[in-house]
Amino acid sequence: MFQGSIPALATPFKDGGIDENAFRKLIDWQIESGSQALVPCGTTGEASTISNAEHHRVVELCVEQAAGRVPVIAGCGSNDTRNALLHMKFAQKAGAAAGLCVAPYYNRPSQAGLIAHFSHLAEHGDLPMVLYNVPGRTVTDIEPETTIELANRFPDRIIAIKDASEDLSRVADHRMGIGRDFCQLSGNDELALPFNAAGGKGCISVTANVAPAMCAEFQQACADNDLVLARKLNDRLYPLHYAMFEDASPAPVKYALSRVHDWFPEDVRLPLVNCSEAARAKVDAALEHAGLL
């Protein structure tokens, strides 16, 4: 079971490769600030533009630096089922607690195809899986009935979902169809408050990269049913949630990290480019509103 504030870690680049020192510093800062798990090699980690060797090195680094202080949910998604399984097997060997498995993108599989894809991963791997539904990026939507079927078919393998569908009714759909113990994590920072109110356990967050302590405090307030504090913190974070997407992600969050820490580079890989001046202004304003500058 995962809960609380879980950053989808940005991957720092330097001289064309992974900046391992900056990544280690980011991990330490996240854990010291109260993050309750870590996600390397997700969308925010630019998994789509790192090689398999780099992907595995980033997972390895994350597990090594976390050193058991918090669990690591390794990004294992691919639009190639065989490659996703390769990532899962490596992540398990490296010591990850689970794999984050996104719906295959570009291929646009049917619901039957999604069931076949995730069933294959569950049947041929031993690593617990967190389904990742983000139809705004993948086009394919893991519909509630599909999630329910998979979770009930593989209760020891498919243990959670990161839901970025923006459909809050799905929290109740999953609770009714799977059970209240099924771990549901928001994939949208701006919806984390109502998502938790509906029965969610936390958020796999972009904003937590740059505001880990505040995001952790917000999630704890939700868990404590302290709505007054949760709203107060949400109000401080809210502009930042949107600023993180003022340009193609993760360019804004990398810029924000470079503003907060002089050791974090803002470089992204093509086809992404560093965020625009207009986006930088929005990020700066949001950081100031949150009290981070």
C-alpha cells in the first residue's frame, strides 16, 4: 500500500547524459522533506527519451540512494509489452517495490488489448503493479470496468492505480468494484483534494518535485481529515500545480527546480525544449505565491 505525497521525479541531464550527482541530491531532499515514496522514469522523468540502459540506471540509482528509507515505484511503462516486462524484471532485481505501468501509448489498444497487455505483465512478472491511466497523453483510457477486472483477477499483482483521467467519479467506481483497500493515487495535483475526499490515498505528483515538504504536509492533512489545513495548503500550492504545465512538461518543473536549487539543471531532451519566457514568469509567480522564492 502506498500513500501520501509521491513525487514523479524529474531526471536531471548534464552534457547529454544523466546528472547522477544532482539526481542523488534530489532524492535525499525529497525523503528529508517527507515524501513517502519515489517514482523514477515516469512521464516527468522523460522516460520516452531515455534509452533502456539509462532507464535502468536511473531506477538503480533511485533504489540505491533511497536505501530503504521510502519505497520506489519504478516507471516500467512501454507501448511494447515485451519491453515493459523487461523494465519490470530489471526493477524487481534492482529492489523496487512496484512498477508504474502506463497504458500503451500510440498503439491505441482496445479494452481487450489493455486486459491482455496488463495480464501478460502480471502473469510473467513478480513485481507488483501500479496501473497508470493518463488518456490525455496516451489517448487510450483504462476504463473503470477494465481496472476492476484486472485488479480482481490479479489481486496480488495489480495493487494500485495512478489515475490522471480527471474523472473523480472513478474513485467511487473502483471502491465499489474492487474494494476500499485498493490503493488509488491521483495523477493530477490540482484534483488531489477532492480525489482524497472521495477515497484516494495520495498523489503521484509533479509539484512535489519542487515543493516536497508542503505537498507532504498537505497529504498528511488530508489523511488526518483536517480539511481546514488541507484547504489552506491547497490554496498556496494551487497556482504552482498549473504553472507546472504552462509549457510542455517537464520543462516548467525543471526550471522551477533550477530556481529553488542551483545544483539542478533545467535541460530537457528533444523534442522538448526549455520553457518559454512566458512560462518562466508564470512559474516564478507561482513559486512566490507558495513562499518558495
